[in-house]
Amino acid sequence: MRTKINIAPLLIISGIIAISWYSIKKVPSLKEAYKKDFLIGTALNAAQIEEENPIANELIKQQFNAITPENIMKAEIIHPKWDTYNFELADKLVNYGKKYNIQINAHTLIWHSQLPYFMHTIKDADSVKQYFVNHINTIASRYDGKILSWDVVNEALNEDGTLRNSIFLQKLGTDYIVEAFRLAQKAAPHTELYYNDYNIEEPRKRKGAIELIKKIQAAGVRIDGVGIQGHWKAYNIPLKDIEESIEQFSALGIKIMFTELDLSVLPNPWDGNVADVNKHEENNNAAMNPYSTGLPDSMQNKLTKGYEDLFKLFLKHKTQINRVTFWGVNDGQSWLNDWPIKGRTNYPLVFDRQFNPKPAFYNIINLKK
Ligand code: XIL
């Protein structure tokens, strides 16, 4: 007996995809609108690199000319064991960029977070040094010539501008950042090399970042740019600090990127714009998750205005800015739904959970009309 296959659900799903594709096609493109100004980037998760969702894929190709891997090039994934590297997804990312003509910023070589388990068991300085050298040499050389840039060192500074007491500082001493850039320069001579951090627009931390960059330059080592992450609050964006930072960092003769832009609309359990992925808050108080059923207009307007103010500033300084990257494609993907408190509903990006452009998107586009 032949089994009857019910194709109705398949037809419905294809219909939804076709309609979404059709509506995506009609949307203006950020990368087109800003093509004379700076690159427009996004962060891709593993599923997006594997092109699992055709709607997401269509939107990425249409809107962005730069991509950063959200997690898959972090040490815990790409270098899980002392002698084992896992290049599968990073290689796919490189192919993705080639296929769709999108530039890649690799993230990140040296960072105290998301380290492989074995790094937490190492106690002696020699082994840390060996890890450091092998990690940079192996990974940076593999992708040289295939990517645009590396975040060589991520988040090495404390809020007061001093060096963070990471395993690298403890075991390798204060010159480890210069050494990371020196190794990267040798292993990846055709790749731009950046220092990346959050909150370095804030004057005290900025001062530390400027000293760090000057120290690398004084050692005769190449540093091409600085990435200001840009994890801010929609209702309180430090525009003045950002503008001063653009001016002061560009005076060092380096490029400026906004590398992980998102504007949280939710209450923050702490003051400031700290984006330390290791800091979490247990707080299930409903007041901390006020928009689980939708974003009220009053907050949507703040988000829209926040993005508009920021992009106005970016355009004013476009000759100093090379790239602006959103940290995720749409609101559903954002890490800010689970950080610093798990299971909240945040709305920090310019595409909503259904991949539709939000008012903030149109205001950014309209600045170019
Ligand atoms: C975040 C990712 O978005 C999450 O998926 C992951 O669980 C934690 O890290 N600063 C950085 C990024 O440099 O790598 C972080 O990304 C966000 C803060």
C-alpha cells in the first residue's frame, strides 16, 4: 500500500519563506546606503555560517558587507585541546565570505574569556607561553590572506585603565600584549591587526587604551586599528565620550571600528556599560524583564533616536571610521536576551525577531537620503 504524504505543511512553509523573501527584497540595504562611508557588519552564529535559515541568509547577504564570528573563532571552540584545533566552522566562515563577497574580521586571538578547559588547569608560566605562541602562530597564519582583520587582543583593560589581571598578565607579564601583536604581525603579514574592548570610550579606560596602543607602536610593532565594542543602553548613549574617542584614537594614526554594536532597552543590574561575559546576575524579578510581550512605543522611540544619533556621529567622522558592526543579525539572536540575566526579552538590534526592519533601521537609512 502506498503511504499518502501530506504536503500541505511543506507548501505552507515554502509559502512563508517565499513571502518573507519577497518582503526582504523590497527593503533598502544598509551596506548599499553606506558604501561610500564605512563597512556595515554583523556577527554570525554557527547556524548562520551553515546557512540553516534561508531568511536570515538572504538578509545577511542583502544588508552586510562585513562579518565577525560571534563565537566559533574563540579559543574554547577553535582550540579545544592542547594539540587539537577545530577549524571546520572557521573555514566555512571564510568560504561564506568568499561566496558572498563579504569581508571577515576574525574574533579573537587572545582573550581571558571563553578559554578552553585545559587553560584553567595550567599553572606554570612556560606552558602558558607555549600556548600563547602556538595559538597565535597556528590560527593567524592559517587565515592570513583570507580575512581582512583580527581582533588580536580582546578586553585586556580594567575600568580604571590598568591592565586586567588575566592569566596572560599573571604568567607572561605586562608586555604580553605587545608580544601578541608581534607574533600576529609575523604570522599574518597581510591581515589588519586590532585591539578590541568595551567601554574604551569612557575617559579613564580610554586613557589606558591609548597608552597601550602607544606602547605597541613604540615597540615598532604593527597595530592597524582599535575596536570600540559599543554595548550601550538605548536610553543613555555616551555620545560625547564616543566623539572624543574617535578624535583621540585617530590622532594615533590608526583606524577605528565600532565592532559589537547593540543598544539594550532593559534595566541593567549595574551602573555603567560593563560587558564582561563572566559577570552574571541572578535576578528573576519581573521588573527586570519589563517587555516580554512587546516593546512600548516610548522605548521603541528611544531606541530609534539612539541609533539615529549614533549614526549621525559616525557619518560626521566617517573618514576616521572603517566599519560599524552590529552584534547579531536580529533581536532573537542577541546575546542580550541572556546576559547579564538569563531568559529576558531584549530588542537591541535594527531587525526584529521576524527579521523585519525596525524604525531604527529606517532612520539610519534615511540619514543617507
Ligand atoms: C558573546 C556572545 O555574543 C555570546 O554568544 C557568548 O555566549 C558570550 O560572548 N564582548 C565580546 C564578545 O568581545 O565576544 C561577546 O560575545 C560579547 C562581549
